[in-house]
Amino acid sequence: MGREFVDIFDEWIDSYDDSVSGKDEEYREVFAGYDDILQKVADEAKGFTVEFGVGTGNLTEKLLANGLSVLGIEPNAAMRGRTQERFPEVNIEDGDFTSFPLPEEPIDTVVSTYAFHHLTDEEKSEAARHYAKVLAPDGQVVFADTMFSSDEARLAQWKKVEKQGFIHLLEDLKREYYTTLPKMKAIFREAGFAVSFSQLNDYVWLIHAKKQS
């Protein structure tokens, strides 16, 4: 699920950290406050945590620094290897947002940053329902990802990016499955979560969904 974009990261692995640090002008606004965004996600996590899309391990590092036990899930072999080298003590498995090896420990939190948009809205719904089944009774989902407040806001952002001349970013925004807040709210509520949102930059929102008994 969401694996159609896996090969893109074979090309991006060596420049990804430069992009998130603001060196890539096209993506500077997308990754504005990147370190703080990761820290917010890490600070909301608790207990045994499953991280989806570990990438180069930037969020993994913060989760470990907070003293959490982490299972990393990453579909891209090169990214998986890179993060395993950084953190040999962490179990990093091949998998995606719904297909991953279940740990023996109860899952208290699932986290992800800049990755949930690889799934269609239907796949996001499937993932949310799956989390409702596998999370501990008081479990939670903490994601940070690009979303739009409405369909109109999405179109306005496309026009802004086109005017800026950011062709690669525009292609990205149109190619992948960036959804809206109302849709994301419905996805998690229908799966049995109480969900809240907070905006972290012009593109990224924090999704905090708590499993309801």
C-alpha cells in the first residue's frame, strides 16, 4: 500500500536530508520548521511505537532520544539500510502502512511524517481501520503530513506554486494523494478515533487521533 512511489526514494536518498534542511528552494516551505515538526510528533508519542516510513531515520532519532521503544517500517530497501546503519539497535522491517509484522508488544502509538500522502483516501481509510484493530485500548496515531483545509485551498496552493515556478513541487502535489482536513477527519472518526489537527507550516498539519473504547 503506497508502494507505487517507493522507487522515487532510490534517487532521493542522497539528497533527502539537504531537501528537508531547506537547501532545495522548491521544497523550502514544505519543510519549514522540519526539526520542530519531528520533535512535536516524537513528544506526542508514548509507549511502544511503530514508525512508518522511517526514511533516513530523522524521526527515529528523536523517538529514541525520548526513551521510546521503536519498531521501524520502511518499504524502500536503500532507506531501510541507511537507517539500520545509523541505529543498529532498532528493528527496521520491510512493510508499509497496513502490511507490516505485528510485534509481540502492544502498540501504544503509530507515528509517521511526510508519508501518509502516498496512500489514496480509500487506502488511508483502510489503514485507519487497521490501526483501530492493532493499537492498544488507549492507543493513538500521530502523523504529520501535507494536507489542505479544503479543495479550494488545494487549488489555490497549486496556482501559487505554479506562479513561483516550482515545477517539480507542482508535479509532486498533483501526483500524490494529498487530502483535505474534512476528509481526514472523516477517515479517522469513521474508524473509531477522536481526531484533532494543528497546523505546523503552510503545508503540514499534525494529525492526533486517539482510539476510542
